[in-house]
Amino acid sequence: MRKNVSKDYTFDDYLSKQMKDKEFVKKWEELQPELQVMRIMADARSYRDLTQKELSKRSGIDQSEISRIESGTRNPSFRLLNRLAKAMDMDLVIRFVPNDQK
């Protein structure tokens, strides 16, 4: 039987509760680079007002592959990310940022 979940219980509420668990925090922090790639990729495509299908046509990369990158089920190579960046008329920039400058 399903528990009744309040409509006011959001993902942020859930995340806030989970962030009290040190093991969860460790795993969450390990995933941040991949989550950033997902967000940045989708944001860049949106900024250029492109659908996944349009980006696929421009880059020669299957739309399903682009979808997997944006959903986090595919960990793309730098070469693949660079192809996508070029297809969006953008440059791929990767940086190491000291922790004290975040």
C-alpha cells in the first residue's frame, strides 16, 4: 500500500533531509561533476534555442546519445563534448578551481 505523500513535500525538502547523512553527502559530492555536465549541456542547448534533434543534425551525434548525456545515463568523452560545443558554436572550457575560490 502506498503512503500518502504531502503535495507540499518537494525534492528540496527530501534533499535537505538527506544532506544530514554523511554517507549521502559523500556520494552526492562525488556526483557533482557529472551533474554539472548534464546541466551545462542542457543549458547550452537551450541558450542556442536548439532541440536535441536539431543539435543531433548539426553535430552528427544521435539524438538518443544527446538525451543520455543530458539525463546522466551516459558519461561523455571530452571529444564528444567538444563536438557538441562546436555544433552549438561554442567553446568547451574545462577548469580546475581551487576550493577556496568557489
